Amino acid sequence: MRHRLKDVAERAGVSVKTVSNVVNGYLHVRPDTRARVEEAIAELNYRPNLSARNLRKGRTGVIALAVPELDIPYFAELARHVVTAAAERGWTVLIDQTGGGAERERVAAAGIGDHMIDGLILSPLALTAEDLAGLDGTPMVLLGERVDHGPADHVGIDNVAAAREITAHLVGLGRRRIAAVGSQRTPEGASARLRLAGYAAALADAGIAYDEALVAPAPAWHRADGAAAVRHLLAAGVRPDAVFCFNDTLALGALRALHEAGLRVPEDVAVAGFDDIEDGRFSVPTLTTIAPDKERIGRLAVEMLAARVDGDRETPPRDLTAPYRLTPRESTHPH
């Protein structure tokens, strides 16, 4: 049997309006009255009718998370944290894959469908700040590095600092010929450019000359691309003593290519990645990486979106930086 507000009110000995005030988090309820209502809610296992509440507010109770690729583990893990944070607010999350294409991103940024969603968390690759500024209506929070300090709230990490730190970690282990895998020169390659900048800065800090021959491009950041990039370096006669891959899936591919070439990790070549996906904790060897605080990123994105959905359209767009940590594992440290 599903209990109603009226049942809770009768159990607590208060009005239906008082129960509604407690359920909706209004502050002007006396502490003893609030305690009685909360006790009655617990005893009856009362659950608010979110559909009815959203209907009264003109909302759907649904937000969207639009990311470039669902088969990149980072986005799948991030989505889990977004869904968890959204559920605490009674929201359902619609997950959309844009493929990094402008048209799919534009559809997502425009709200996906007529009144389908209350707000959007978008990780764009193709759309620019100018593109997004030309759209209005749907509350939005941006992820990633393609657009920051733009027309909407943004959550990210300091990619330059993180890449600099993990490259410095490799330098600190005595590695001098450090390859960088994952460079991209396309407009969509914002993350790659920032991570390459951090890599170059760490080399400069250590007095190591930047060598273009050690920088391997990757059109996408999948395992196959990481393996292909390392095979290309080795075939060209380039022999690094360390490899910094711009994400963990590239690094997993690099591990495979080095194994096929008969090179030991980390004895011959140390390998480091970026993103701290679960696969890297179980690879052989386990993968040294940069671990962005994905839970914090997801929670900040949902909190900022909630403020916009609740009507805050006047506060200028905010740009928040989530923490990260260097996580050394076996791929840079011998057993």
C-alpha cells in the first residue's frame, strides 16, 4: 500500500501542508514538529510522488548527460557518479552519445527534444563557445576542455598541471627519453594540447630538450590507437625509456605493443596513463596514472545544474576545478 501525505499528517498529528513543508525542505518548521513528521515518514515508509511534484513545477525530473563516447571507460565511470548525485535529487539521467559530432552536440545542447529534459551536462568536442552562446533555454553545465570560461558553468581539472606532475614523476625515476602518446592537432583535441603542454613544461623543468620524434599522434584515444602509436615509434627506430599516454586506454594499448616487442615494463620502458580507469588497476603490470576525482566532478556538475534549474539565471557562469592525484603503480615501479 502506497501511503499519501494525508496518512503521514494523521500519524504525526499535523496538517498536510506541514508535511509538505517538511518533505520539500522548507526551513520554517519547528524542530519538534519536523521530528514528528520525519518519524511518521519513516514509520510509514512514505515516498514522495516526484512525478506529481515535477508536474506542478513544470519539470520532467529528467536531466541529460551527453558525452562523446560511451566505450571510453572514463565517461562510463563519470556517468555512474553523475547518476548517483542526480538520484539524490530525485532526478533520472538520460545518457546520450554524441560521437563528438557538431550536429549531435547541437541537438543535446538545445535540450534533445521539446521539454524532454530539465537540464544538460555536456562534454563537447565539436561545438565552440560561440556555438553554445547562440543556444538558449536549457540549463547547462560543461565538462572537458573544449569550452571553458564560456557561456555556461564548467567543471574540469588542471590538465597542464596533472600532465606536468606525471611527466616529472617519470623524470624523477631517471627516465630521459620520455615519449608522449596521444597528441592531436584538430580543434577537438583540446585535452591533448593541454596534456602535451604539461609534458613539455616538465621536460623544460628538468632541462631535457623537447624532441618531436618522441611525440606520437593518435586520432582517437582507444587501446588500438595506443598500440599503433608505440609500434610506429619502435618501427621508426625511436627507443623511449618511458611513455606518457594521454589516457589510460592508450596506455593499455601501449603495454600490449611493448610486450609484443619484447620490452619489459617498467624495467625497459616505464608507462604512465591518465584517468585512473578500473582496467588499469588490474592490468599486468598495474598502471601508474593521474586520478581525476570523478566523483567530485560529477557532484559539482549536478550541484551547479541544480542551481540553474532552480532558477538562478543571473549568476555569471562559474569555472570550477576538481582535484586530481598522481597514483604510482607497477608500470613505473619494479616489483
